[in-house]
Amino acid sequence: MIITSLFALALASFAPVAYSQDIVYDSIHNATTLTGTWSSGSRGVMTGAGFANPANMTFTYPKTTGVSFSFTDDGFYEISRYRFNGNGSEPTCITGVIGWVHGKYTLNANGSITMVPLGDGFQQVQDPCAAVSNFIEPYNITETYVQWRIFQDPTQGFKLHLFQFDGAPLAPQFLVSPSPNMLPTTLLRNTSAPTTVAKRSLEKRSGNGAVANGWTMGAAAGMVVAGVASLIL
Ligand SMILES: *[C@@H]1O[C@H](CO)[C@@H](O)[C@H](O)[C@H]1NC(C)=O
Ligand SMILES: *[C@@H]1O[C@H](CO)[C@@H](O)[C@H](O)[C@H]1NC(C)=O
Ligand SMILES: *[C@@H]1O[C@H](CO)[C@@H](O)[C@H](O)[C@H]1NC(C)=O
Ligand SMILES: *[C@@H]1O[C@H](CO)[C@@H](O)[C@H](O)[C@H]1NC(C)=O
Ligand SMILES: *[C@@H]1O[C@H](CO)[C@@H](O)[C@H](O)[C@H]1NC(C)=O
Ligand SMILES: *[C@@H]1O[C@H](CO)[C@@H](O)[C@H](O)[C@H]1NC(C)=O
């Protein structure tokens, strides 16, 4: 009797700890490995060659908006993104943002992912209503995703769900290739200390309280309709 209840007590005190501390990467959490190239929607946006030229900070614009993530077995990631942000009060002020970044990721014990950039990431912002309507700037922000899951969709195959720092889901991405299509995982442009322009826009972002994931906060313009953005993606 005593032994049984002690055992139960032990279980009761251990169980919650186990659940809150360590994510188990099994087939329920992730039906396949994270390694590979993933892309949302019509798969028009992809990592790897054909999207960004980090050396001269140019993009080849894809036909559709979307997002693509790649992960290697040895801890590297790459992200390509292209999206439009709506503006509730000025419906004609639609901002276009295209971005590319790569770096090293860490799978944390609590199930989150931390992505630390190498320093050669960049983005182009087109905002018809802003004083400067089209500019390119460095993008070097550490991103945190609080959770990730991979399910198997009966028709579309493996589907990756990433959840932002605030818990909001990104558009689901489908497995395009189990071997990641990525640009070389080294610094692809010589970078110096962050420029004044980059600094200013970073300060703007921190004013929004969203440094954890600058991208989702509408980048340099500091404007975002998160709901609209995720609908479009
Ligand atoms: C994901 O899940 C599979 C089995 O479902 C496992 O073999 C793999 O190591 C897991 N972890 C990662 C990080 O992908
Ligand atoms: C940038 O680099 C790419 C790849 O090397 C090249 O095709 C493109 O012409 C370059 N663009 C400019 C504007 O220099
Ligand atoms: C999860 O772990 C990471 C890395 O240790 C940490 O930065 C983050 O705050 C943790 N998140 C929660 C919700 O505990
Ligand atoms: C980019 O961010 C990383 C991580 O915070 C940092 O180590 C690196 O120096 C930064 N590079 C530039 C060019 O700002
Ligand atoms: C960076 O600069 C060094 C020294 O000038 C040069 O050897 C290297 O090739 C450059 N790297 C890139 C990616 O341009
Ligand atoms: C909408 O556009 C106006 C005019 O450019 C701008 O002042 C305002 O900050 C924008 N609002 C949002 C939520 O993006």
C-alpha cells in the first residue's frame, strides 16, 4: 500500500517535469526528419540557387509569394521569403518584402528552434507610400520558433508546421527535397559592422517589441498586419 502510493507520488512529481522540459522527437512529433528543403503553397519560393545572390545583394523575383526553409543534418539553415503586407488604414499601401538569410540552428530541449544568422542575410522592401519606396538592407536577426511539428498529409506528403515566437503558425510547408537545396553554408559576402541604416530599422523593430523575429513584424517599415500576411502566404 505504502509502496504503491509512494510510487504514484513519485510518478506525479516526475511526469510534469518530463513533459515541460524535454520534447521527444518521435513519429508523433515529427513524422520525418527536419533535414531537407520545405516550401509553402505553390512552392514558387525556394531556398538555394535561383532566388538570391548574396554577393551583390540581388533577388530573382519568384512568380508567387511564399516561404521556404532548408535544414542540414549538421546544423545549418537557409530561409527564402517573399510576401506582401496589407495596410488596414491605407488599402493602397501594400508593402512587398523579399528576404534571404542563412546560418546555424539549434534544436532546444523544450522543442523550440533558435536560428542564428551568419551575417550576410539581406532583404528588399518596396513600400509605395514611404519616403524611400524601394531599398535593400542587411537582415541579420536571430529568429526563434517556439515549436515545430511534421505531419504526413495523405495527398501532399510531409508537412512542416513552424510556430513563431508569439505562437502564431507560419504557412505550412511541404517537403520538396529530402536533401537540402541550399547556397554554400559559408559567408557569401564580406560584411562589416552593421550600417547606420540597418541600425535605425532595428531600433524601430525593437520599439515594436519584436526583435525575436523581425521578419514577422513587417521588417523595416515597422508595419504589419500579421493576419493578412499569413493569409497571403
Ligand atoms: C524526427 O523524427 C524521426 C522519426 O519520426 C527521427 O528519426 C528523427 O531523428 C527526428 N528528429 C529530427 C530532428 O528530425
Ligand atoms: C548579381 O550576381 C548574379 C550572380 O552572380 C548575376 O547573375 C547578376 O547579373 C548580378 N547582378 C548585378 C546587378 O550585378
Ligand atoms: C526554450 O529554450 C530556449 C533555449 O534554451 C530558451 O531560450 C527559451 O526561452 C525556452 N522557451 C521557453 C518557453 O521556455
Ligand atoms: C550577425 O549576427 C550574428 C549573431 O548575432 C553575429 O555573430 C554577427 O556578428 C552578425 N553579423 C553582422 C554583419 O552584423
Ligand atoms: C572577403 O574578403 C577576403 C579578403 O579580401 C577575400 O579573400 C574573400 O574571398 C572575400 N569573401 C567573399 C565572400 O567575398
Ligand atoms: C499605413 O500606411 C500609412 C501611410 O503610409 C502609414 O502612415 C501607416 O503607418 C501604415 N499603417 C500600418 C498599420 O501599416
